[in-house]
Amino acid sequence: MPGRIPLARPSWTDEMRQAAIETLDSRRWVKGPQGRAFAQEFAEYCGAQYASPCNSGSGALIAALRLLGIEQGDEVIVPSFTFIATATSVSMTGATPVFAEVENDFWCLDVEDVRKRITSKTKAVIGVHLFGQCYNPDLVTLCQERDIALIEDAAQAHGASVEIEGELRMAGALGTVSCFSFFPSKNVTVGGEGGMITSSHEAIGARIKSIVDHGRDGTLESQEVGTNLRMSEVFAAIGRKQLVHLDAWLEKRRSHATTFTQVVDANSNLKSPAVRPDSNHAWHQFCIRTDSAERLVEHMNDLHIDARLIYPTPCHMHPVYANHPQANETFSVTEALCRQLVSIPVHHSLTNEESARIVKAIETYF
């Protein structure tokens, strides 16, 4: 019986283990040199001016909303096709998430639908780089034209990039403030929960470290309401070692994605994910589109390959939003994607044998 191929397999090497042990041995477990170095190195990688590690991707989103002064009575436009934290982070501030449709081809926010939903109460848009695909650069232009903050949900997009006005720009430098997750399934992990906030806006940069530390400035005085959203020094030390390998890992993910795309496209029952022109996909997920999603999941699982429907319930239809004004609104593209997308393993630690098994599984479907 072949071993099971997981959807994610976080890397753990001797150098990461040693970094963790040395940090523990230093007895400097919070607010130390590892966190400061991780922030600087991650900002430089993204092309951002400021950064701060934090406790999770969700914590990063909440901190970003706080940095922008989002509060009760405000509206924040979000996709309904995303992980629920994109929406609930808005609700946590007391503001109202306004759900919008996504593109049929690239699955990120539909810019024209966003345009229609902007009101006098709209204070921000959260654009999600879904599965490692950057959102439409027109979203950046729209938010600039309407003087609306753009929060970049880059939880799944470490190393992704897209061309804007002739310049290739990295995820983490495509919004007013940007948010990453280091959950164990992500392209970069930290040995547990973790996140990162980045920005190139000076006013935000001045507060980006204090927002995760009780709103305190360089003294011990709190300048604004905050709480503890910090990352541990051990996690930061591991994250630094992972970041060094990110580009090499992305090459492997992109190689797997190219191979899987070719075999999926040869099967008339399946459709491969499209890649936005002038962009570099980070392939956090490889999602096959099919009208027989549950059958494909069963087929892959029978062959001991993890597969699952990705986001089978649109955010606006989760029970938590049963009383939301949009609870019964129809989002035709979103609802179709929730029925049709199946995620299969594409992570950088797939072996050649595992990749070949996945190829064979796709070839033998139907």
C-alpha cells in the first residue's frame, strides 16, 4: 500500500531545528533580535518599507484594520470566495463586511463588482491573492482613484508577483497594508501559528510594530487601544531560515503546477487553473475545476492522495452571517467555484514518485 500524499508537508530541517534550539537557549523568547531581523528580511523580500511579525494571518488582518481606523459603521468590501477569516476579521472590528463577486477565470475579486458596491461608508477593500494568484492590478488603480485603503490579504501568496505599470511587484507591496500567514500549510511556515504585516506607507509604518504590542510606543506607554499579537522569537528564527529557501521552493511548486496543468488539460472532464498574464503564481494550492468534484475527491482518496473541495461554502452563506443583509444574495461565480474546485497536493516537498502518482491519478480519472 503506497503512503498517503498529504495536501501540505511543511519543511523541517536541521538548520531550522538548530535555529530554534539556539533561540531557546538564549532565553530571549519574545521581543528580541530574531523578530526584528525577520521583519527586516521579509520586508526587503517583498519590496516593502516596514514590517512586523505577528501571531497569525488573522491577527495580521485585524491589526491592518486597526491601523486604518476601521470601526463600527464602516464598510469593508471582501470576496465571498475566500477563507472565512477575511470576512470575520472585519466583523471583529465592528465594521460590516460587504461581499463581492470574484472573476470566473482567475478567482480573485471582480473589480467591476467591487466598483458597484462602493458607498460613502466604504473605508477599505480586502483583496485576496487566492491560492497564490495575485489579484487584478486594476483593483490597485480603483482604490487609488476612489481614495479607499486596499488591504492585501497575501496569506497564500508568499513569493507571488504581478506587473503593474511595467514594474514587477511582489505580494506584500501591492496594498496600503499587507497581511501574510505562516500557518503550516503555507509556502513559508514558522513551526506553528504566525503572520506578518507589511506596508510602505510612512504613517502606518510608524505604528506597525506598536499595533501588535498593546499599542505601546518606545516607552511603556500605550498610545492606542491594542493587545498582544506578537510572534515568539523561536518562530521568527525558524521563519528566517524558511525565507532563505522560498524562491527555490517556489520553483518546485511551479514545476509541479506545470506538469499537472498539462495532464489536466489533456482530460476533457477537468479544467486547470488559469494564470493571470504578466504575473508569477505562488501555487499555495493547485485547484482542478470539474462538475464532478466529489467524484474526483473520492478517486484521489482511493489512490491515497489527499484532495478536498476548497471553500465549499461561500462566506456570505456561513451561519455566522445568517442575519447579514447579503445572506440570501446570489453570487453565481462564487457559488459555482465552491461546488467545482478540488485542491490536490502541489507543495515543494513532493517527491518525483509522488508527483508521478498524482499525474497517473489525473490520467485515470474517468
